[in-house]
Amino acid sequence: MMGERGAVHGRGKTQWAVIDTGLRDADENMAFDHALMAAVADGMQGSTFRFLHFRDCALLGHHQSPRQELDLDFCIRESVQVQRRLTGGGAIIFDETQLGWELVCRREELPAGDMSFLAQEICQAAALGLRQLGIDAQFRPRNDIEVEGRKISGTGGIIDGQVVLFQGTVLIDLDIPRMLRILRVPVEKLDAHAIQSVAERVTSLHALLGRLPGKPEVKEALVDGFRAHFAWDMRETPVPEALTTYLPTALATVRDPEWLQLQDRPRSEQALLQAVHRARGGTLRSELLWDERGKRIRQIAFSGDFFVQPRRAVLDLEAALRNSHIEDLPQIVERWYHETPVDALGLQPSDFVQVVREALPCG
């Protein structure tokens, strides 16, 4: 699967252990993250590339509140496990049809640069691997991998002292209605429009290839991509016994109720809001998660009857507005409009600003 090569980095061939910890509950998978980082920090484990498989679960970003992000009653009824990641970002819905991947290593084993640069390099390696499957996977700032404007892999990472954890997903298949049901989306909004809106932003290998690839095929492609991009010596190995000494403490950490409630905040402080704005260039709709306490846009999606090219331009605006303060809204939209070659057929930056402001409680 080495028909394409990316950039080569590093100081020669770094040795990496490629491990697969098998199908596990969410708490076990998250405990492995804690254990791996501790083992690498202590010098008990070298650079490691891990594949993760999950039973039904929702993984919160490190700074998210369970009550604000998830329908916890539905999760209980449907036996959907809830856990918190070490990395930031939004909630991720996992099941056995999806594949997680991550790397854990000391900082010096990766190219010099900040986390933004590392995200780009790592995502380019993952995209290179996914292209071996026959899809046009590309890195999209800040930390996504897309195919023709639709996300197929989200990623995130942290640096703790001298240890880096960077992880991502591959959507092999995707059940959009179930994903929306687990997330805190009101039942009355779970209609064809909501499903279509997500389908325009997210895709899967199954949808792109017209077949359901096996996990071994996807794993091989990803390893090939990282091996080619970074010139790493990557070898499959059993799960190291050294990790077992760290797992009991790690499991106790992630199973402690205080870990899950680390960022607990009432649902009332993060509302689901929407508005419709009719402009000369078309009808523009905004749907957003609003953090009332921090006056921040946590997540936002634009839809409606309008034309914008390139297609990914709106996705870039949504990414730029994620977790932004409301006072920064006009500047972010203006910067996006001037830095991106946008053809909006009559829509102006003020229209995007207006449809967001109309959704807010204060108007």
C-alpha cells in the first residue's frame, strides 16, 4: 500500500510499537491513555501507535459537561457508556463500526513546532494512509481530515511535560440518527433536515467506497501512511506487560465519579438555539450551542437556501467560530470572508453575523 509518499521528517528511523488493545469498554480505553502517557514519561515504554475499538459509548472532550453535551437518560436506557478524554474538542460517539488511533511518545520524537503544526503533520500522515483505500482524504485546518468537504476523521492532542498524546478516529460506518439521539439534540429536531445537515458535513468509508472495509485493511493503510510520511520503523507488537502495572491506578482515576463530573455544568447554561435570516442572497439558518455563562459559541452550523462556493468555506467558518466569544463574532466572519475565496452570490458577512445574533437570547 505504498503507492504514495509524503514528507519525511525526523532524525532517522524512529522505532514505534504498533499495538491493538482490542474491543473494550470506554473506561478501559481511556485508562490506557493515562497508563501509556505515564509509562512513556517514566521511560518504561517507547513510542507507541495504538488502535482502539469501543463498545457503544460517548467520549466527552476534556473540558465538556456531560449534562450539556449528552442526552444522559437516553445513554442509560440504551447502555451507551459515557467517559471523558484527556484531549479537548467535542463529544465523539463510538461504536464497534468505528476505529480509533493514537500515538503516544516523547516530544523530541516528533517534528519541532507547536501543537497546531504537529496536528497538521499528523493529520497529513493519516490522510496519506486513508488515500491508500481509494478516497481523496485531505487535511483540513484546524485538526480534521475531510473528503470533498466532508469530515471523515476528527483528531486532537495534548502535550503533558515531555509526552505527547495525539488521537483520532476513522468513520468506517456511521449511524447519523443514533449519533444525534445520543447528543443533546431535542427529539422534535431529529428530523430529515437535521440528518441531511449532518450528512453534508460528515461521511464514512462505507458511504464513500460503496462497501464496508474491514478494520485490518484500514489499520494497514493508516500504518502505511505514518510510515511513509515520517519514515518511522513501525512494528506490530503485543500489548506491553509494563502497561499492566499502570492500569489499576489509571482505571481508578477514570472510574472516579469526580473524573466524569470534572466540568459538570447545568444544561440551562448551554442552550440549543436557532434562527432564520432572509437576505438578498438567500435564506440563512443558524443552529448553535450557546454558553450563557461564558458568552461563547460552543458549536455552530449554518444551513438554508443559499449558494456558497467552495463548499468547504462554510465548514471553515463553522470551525473558526467554535468556542469563540460573541464579541469576536464580526471580526472572525470578516476575516473568513476576506481570507477565503468565497463566492456567496449576494450573501454578505453581515448576514452571517445577523443570523447568529438573532438566535441569541439578547437578540
